Amino acid sequence: MSVQSGSAATCRRFLGFMCWESGRDKTNVQRFAAWFLLWAVWHEGIAILQINMDMPLIFAWVLAFSPVLPAIGAVLAYVKFLREADEMIRRIHITGLAVGFGAGMFVWMAIKPPILHDPTHQDVFMTAYVQRTLMFMAMIFGWVIGQFIASRRYR
């Protein structure tokens, strides 16, 4: 077996270290990924449906809250993964979650400073959709970066 070096090897070690330590970890991560993908597709499908279709208000509300079902599945699958992972993997993931949450909060507060907010001024760039997208991206990138930084501590 040869020693790997370079950025590609670092990335492979990071991905292997994070998710594939055991068969149980692999199964749990795949279960979480499936639920998360279902949640994302369901959410975007509902958004497209509501934009392009006229429907009664009660039906629109029921559809708006229906992505909560796969969201609960994703959260429970991730909690199961964390509970069954060894201590090092758990610490790495929790560090990633903390950094991701912090990044999301930072972006949220930077986008909407309460003192400077003028409700009569409509900025086209800062629509609610763009704000949510930026916050979501900051949280995901923060999560990944936090995991990467934490995993480097244990090499």
C-alpha cells in the first residue's frame, strides 16, 4: 500500500475519514442522504407547484407544510448516525454543525441589519428567496468547512 500525498489524497482521506469508517456509518450516512435528498426535491417540487398552479388557500398551506415529513426523517436519520458513530466522528460532525450554524447566523444578520432596514425600500437582489438561499449555502459550506477543520485535528 502506497502513501498518498497531495490535495486529491487529502480530499480522499477526508471523505473516507468522515463517512466510511465502518459499514454501519456508511449505511447511516446513506440513509440520511436519501432522506435529505427527498426533503430537498419535495420542497422544491412544492414551491414550483405553488407558483405555477392556482389552488385553494387551505390546500396551499397543507402543501407548504408537507416537506416537514421528510425533514423529520432526515433529522432522525442524522441523529441515528451521530448516536452510532464513534466519539471522534461525532465530535467532527458536531463541530461542523456548530460552524455551519454560526455561518448561517452571521449571513442572516449581515443581510438584514435591523437599524438600516427600510421596509418601504424594495431591493430586488435581497428578496426573501435570495436571503434564504444565501443563508442555506452559508450553513452547508460552514458545515463542510467545520468538519474539514475538525478532521485535520485528528490526523
